[in-house]
Amino acid sequence: MWPFGKSTAERVKDALNDNPVLAPHDLQVSERGGTVTVTGHVPRKSVVGLITMTAEGINGVKNVDVSGVTFDEAVSSPAQPAPATPQATVTEIAPTTIAPTTGNMNASAGSTDMDAEIKQVEDRSRVAKAVLSAIRSNGELADDPIDVLQSGSSVILRGVVDNDHEKRLLEQVARGVDGVSGVDISGVRVAQGARELAKEKDQDSGDTVYTVKPGDSLSAIAQKFYGDPMEYKKIAHYNNISNPDLIHPGDRLRIPG
């Protein structure tokens, strides 16, 4: 579970998949040192900007590289055939019925519909980004690992805070941002000291990392992160530890979901 169980790249991927415009395109995401790289193909250039806006709502994202995202060029209307050379003599002109054109008109209408949908989602994503900015600007919440996702004109908050007061404050700050019609905090949990545990990240994978301290055991570390000492097996397996009793101060353990 976030903030411990998913890397930054995985959480960005979740946010892209939660976006109705971006979800169908199976975009690939990687992250290193706060820079998120997205690759894949989308139908038009305007969708690329939406990728950046969505990724920027995820905690820990410093930069978004979309240079690996390709898109279709604008499709031009097919050239109309040149008018036929008029005949020298016309003896009779039959009445002409002009059939309605459907192909290009439908394509244009489809493009217009997509543009309207993209703009609507972009506007809502701006609201989500503004909520994240408001959280980062609050002295009590600034260091809490919180992601902000957009759902219609509402926002979904995911992450962890240190106490119930911060959870109430988080909702209050989010509701105070212009354009927010609702706030879902069901994905926010309270865990004292969790913000400190979530600070250290593996630069390659984006995993949460814990540095073993004197007196630590895997079961004690599992209790800190999961609230369940029996989850030590998960940590041992993820870090290829064959003997859970053999960990040493200074060891750096990646914390899985």
C-alpha cells in the first residue's frame, strides 16, 4: 500500500490508468531521482500535455519526460478532385441531387469531441495539481507523502499522515482550492512517524528504503511499515534474505507492497 508499497513509477502509472483519456493507451512509466519518463503512443499532441499534468499530481515527481511519447500528426482533409473541363456544348442538364457528406464531417466531429474531452480533463487535472501545491505550501502537511488524483471535479487523496488532526487539515486544505467539488480521503491513513519512514527512496526503482538500525529485527521493521510483524517474510523475500535473523545495522532494505 502507498506510501510504502508502490514506487513513484507505479503510482504515476496508476494515475494515468485512472484518467479516462489516457487509460486506453497503455503508457509505460519509469522513474529515476524524481524524473518520471513516460513512453508510448497517443492519438494526438494535445494528449501529451495531459500526461505531464497528471504525473505532476504524484508525490515525489520533480520532472516529467514525455519525449518518448509519439502521436499521430493532424490528418488533413483529402484534396478535392479538380473540376472536369466543361464540354463545348451542353444539350441537357439533368437535375442533380447532392448527397450529404459523412466521412470528413464525422472525422471532424470526432476530433472536436476528443478536443473537448481533453480540455475538460486538463482543466480538472489543473485543479488536482493546485490541490497538491496547496498541500505542499502548508507547514504541517508539506512533508506528508500524499498523491492527488482527479475524478471529475473531485479529487482523490492517497497517502499517509501522522495523526487525525493532519487528516482533517488535509481535507480542509483540499476543499479550499477553487474548482474542487468533493474530496475523497478514504485512501489516506494515519500512521505516527510514517512520513519519516517514507522519506528515503531507492534512486533506481523508487522503492521506499529503510536503513537498519542497531537493535532492529525484520519483524520490528515489518511492524513499523505494515502494523504486522508477520509481514517480515515479505521484506525478506523482496530483498533476497535467506535468513531473516541475519540483518545488520546499515543494511538498506527495500520495502515492498
